Amino acid sequence: MPNPVLKFSPFYAISTLLLFITEVLIALFVHDQFIRPYIGDFLVVILIYCFVKSFLNTPVVPTAIGVLFFAYMVELLQYFHIVEVLGLQHSRAARIIIGSSFEWRDILAYTMGVLAVVLVEKRRLIFKKSKP
């Protein structure tokens, strides 16, 4: 019997919550030139992946690619100054959530985050299969 696509996963839900708390703490308290811009972007794609997997029982690679595509699209919208286009330039929340400037380094951080997801997930699935 195939697994249903809609399926709640406590593991991914807790992971989402922990990553969200980490991201909020970084946003509020870390004002450096490395952790906030790069580790934050690295973690945000993992956060989105875990959020999706909290509710959807979908294969690792297509889900990861979908998350990466979403992150690339948000970055592309930053290139076109979507925050200003939407009239949200005075909203601190919009500037933090959507972002306000395009960076090729962000694309690299998103890509590395998704690669980390795929590597960890593949290893986790292998470990899970080898358990008696």
C-alpha cells in the first residue's frame, strides 16, 4: 500500500520549529558578516524543506529541488526589488522575510543548504533501512 502524500511528521515539525527559533535568534542577535547572511541563508532552505516535509510525504530529491527553486525565485524577486514594487519598503518584517537585495552568494548558500539536506536525508534513509 503506497504512503499517502499528506502525512504529518512530528520529526520534521520539531525540526522546523528548532530551525525557526535558530533563524529568529540569528536575525535578532547576530549582526556579523558571515553567520547572519550566509549561515542564515544556508539554514533557511533546510527550514523550508522541513516545513514541507512536516505535511507532505514526498521523495527527498524532488522536494529539495522544489525548495531550491522556491529560494531561487525569491532571490530573483529581490533582484527586481519586489519589496519596493509591493510598496513594503518600510516594513522591516517584509525586508527580513523576503529580503531586499540580490546576492549571488545567497544562491550559493541556498544550493549548499539543499545539498546538505539531500546528503543527510540519503544517509538517514540508508541508516533507517539497515535497522532490523
